[in-house]
Amino acid sequence: MPKLTIDGRPVEVSSGTRLIEACKQAGVVVPHFCYHPGLSVAGNCRMCMVEIEMGGRSRVAASCVEPALDGMTIRTASAEVLDTRQGVMEFLLLNHPIDCPYCDCAGECKLQDYYMEWGAIDTGSRRETEAVHKPKRQEIGPHVMLDSERCVLCSRCVRFCQEVTGTHELGIEERGSHSTLHLAEGKSLDNPYSGNVVDLCPVGALTDRDFRFQRRVWFLRKADSICPGCSKGCNLELQFDEQRDYKNPASGRRVQRVKPRFNEQVNQWWLCDRGRYGYPAIDQGRLEQPRVTRDSQLALTDWEDALGEAARHLDDELRRHADQTAVLFSPDMSCEDLLAARSLFLDQLKVTRADYQLELDPRGVEDGLLMKADLHPNRAGCAALGLKRGAFADGHLLDEIRSGRVRSLVCFHWDLPALLGAEARELLTHLRFLLVITPREQAWDTLAHVQLPAAVTAEQSGSFINCDGLGQRFQAAFAPLGAAHRGVDLLLELGARLGRRPAQATLDALVKRLEAEVPALRGLQMPLAPARHVSKEAAPR
């Protein structure tokens, strides 16, 4: 393993480590535009220059290209290095539009940050010719806008489309100061991972059409979470507006954008567009108040009335027709919610008919990169908690209802009428009691006797186990919408009204039991770090 000295600090790194990564391990920040650890090395921005001394000779070179060698002495802030960086900054700014207060990347632009730290020169501009103008505000795909004048030609986006997605939509044409990022003829940047080019862009050249001019980044806070869009469980950051009234949906969307969070074992640096742009579902179509159906009329009510009605019907059904009562769990539920539901319905109420799956065929698209056909984030968690498959005859709930073997049902998160069609609507009217616990408005109308609003993933802390058997925790970003309850709280309250109080009566107690019961969840951090500002530097200067 090479041993070298970086700014006076001895460092030992793995063989083949680039100098820019060796500097990072030494705690030294080297500015760069084109380098990214998930892409091939281009070495074209020349911003990451460092001074290398070895064998009595010294030279200035790009740290992203040079491998760390034994005996090297690296200086990242020598006079030669600073002069080189200032020259690079002057060259980049020669034709760059100075619209920082207007730019929709204001507050998180590396060009601006590096200029303030490395490139500020007292001599003023030495331009003697008119700036080169390039196309602005180009809609190059359904999610991405291009402003070519701001582009510093780092080629990160080009390499991403070549090396990660293999779709080759982007390239660089012309030469010198007229070089421009462009779309390949006849193509649109519409691959399933197009939003990643916005994350990769170090300046304001590629921006997200969904987020442009919505909020300044210094108004945003972020919380670590897990994408609930499929069984892969990609790590992400929810970036939300701390100035909005979270209890009032009329005040606007709470989550402003979603960014990937690095996890080497799951999604590395990337996130698919399905997960990135699925965040409106956090607020849209939500069931915000408990509902009960009386005399074929659906009415809003409070939690006390709804829980009392649910407990009264359940108690009656379990005393008189326990063998005709079924529970349909959901692989959208967290492990904590599943454990609380299992403890209440299976362990204490002794319900014998329970399952967690409906559709037999995957509904999503699988691409071999991140997206999985299974659109549920915690099917593996259901299996790890010992929930059984095949509880219904012939594998289908409708057959059980049609035959009369199931006459009362507790349903978590599933939209049965939408999934199973018109026949399901007719059959569900035969149930004596139907309790629905779900975050969303669904096609139940008056079919459900009681509907209880549950929180979504972004509104509660918990854990999932992904398709590869990896346990992952997520945290609550903000309070549940309207009167919705977090799943564990809801189940504990329902259990209390049924005269059942499990030993695990708190989230912490459930987490301890999960860790004891499920190996994949042992040793995971809980809770995660609290919500925090997007960037300490992302504030008006």
C-alpha cells in the first residue's frame, strides 16, 4: 500500500487510488468539476491540479488522473497550484453568464463556491472580445432543462449516458470556446435515469424542470429515507420546505425534490426517475380523516368514534365468527408496522387466516440496473417476520369471499376494487365487516365499514428489508398529513380498545424485538440523524 505525504500529513492508501481520493482520505478538499467516483476519469477541467514531488523533481498535475505512489509528497495549496487554479477559473468565467442571483442553481453551484475560495482575482476582467453566446433554456427531456451558456464542459452527463445507462443521448460538438453540450440527432433525454444528470452537473447548466424556481435551497431541509417505489430500496434524501404548514395541504407540496443518497451496497450514487419523481404521492390522494359507513352513507368522523366502531365490530366478529375473519397485510408496511399488526391480530386475537400478497405477477419494469418489477418495498420483510403465504384457498382472497369462508376482513394498504376489478366490488358487499387501514383515498366508497388513515413512509420511522435481504432504516421527515396516524401508534390504539396491550407498546420496544427476531435488522442505526439543512453553505452570501 503506497505511503505518501499530503500537505504535511502522512497517508497510506490502497494501490491504484487516485490522488484526488487520497487527498479526500487525508481530509483535504481538492476542487474539481469533471471528476466523479462513479464515472471514468476525463481529466478535462484541470481544476484539481496539485503539486507532486517525487524523486527530487516536482510538477503540477491533475490529481484525478495521477495514481498515488509510494514516496510522493503532495502540496494542494502551493503558489504554483493556486496560480493554476486561478487561471482555470478565469478561463471558465470568460464566457460564463454572471447571473448567480437569477440562476436556479444559486446556493449550490460549485463554480460560484470555487471562485469565492480559489479564483478571486483583484486584477478584474481581461476580456477584449464579445462573450461567446450559446443556446439557453433548452428542454432536452421530460425532466431536464439545458442552459448551454452555463455549461463548463465537465462531460459528467455525457459519460453517465454512455457508461451507466448506455443510452448515448448526449455529446459535445464544436471546438474551443464554441464547444457545446448537445443532444444526439433524433434523441431526447428520456431514459429512466435522466434526473441523475442534474445531480452530476456541478453548475446550473442542467436543471430539473420539476424544481426550477420553486424554492431556494437555503429554505430546504433534508431527511434520510428509503424509496418505497420498488423492492430495491434505494437510499434517498427527501428535501422539504421547512417554512410550509405541514398540516395544511393547501399551503403547497411539502417535499420539493428528491435526491439520491450514496449506498455502495444498494444504489451507489444513482436513483431512477420513477423513484425521484414519485414524491407527489406523499401528499396527493391521501386519506386524511377517519371514515365510517352507517346506513349506506359514508361520513367523516374523529378517531375516538372510528376506533370504537372498528373495535366493536372486530370484537363481535372474533367472538362469533373467528374462523371467518381474515387479515390482509401489505408489503408496503414497515417491519415495525408488520410486527405490531402480527402481534395484535395473530398472536393476541388469534386470527388464523392472514396473508400479505395479492397479485401473483409483477406489475413493474425491471431493467437490471436499479428498477425492480416488484413495486413493494418490504416483501422480504414480510417473509422475515414469519408471515405466511397461501392462507386463502386456491391462493386468492376473492374465492374465499365468494365461498363464504371469509365474511369479515381487515385490509392494510391494498386498493382491492382497483386491483381486482368490478367483481371484487360486488363480492366485497357480501362482507359483514370490512376495516381498511390505508394512507390513500381508494375506490372503497361505502364498501368499507371503517377507514383509518395511516402515515406514509416519509411521515414515520421504520425499516424495510430489500430484495437482496439488506435491512435498512428510514426516519420521519415531517408529521403525518391531516389526522393520519403512524402505523404503530394506530395499531396500539386499536389494540387498547380491544383490551389487548402487547408487551412491545412503544416503537423502541418493537425495534428491540425486531433486532432479536430478524438478523437483517440487527445493528442498524435507529433513529437516523434528524432533519437538517440541505447545506451549511447554501445560504445567501
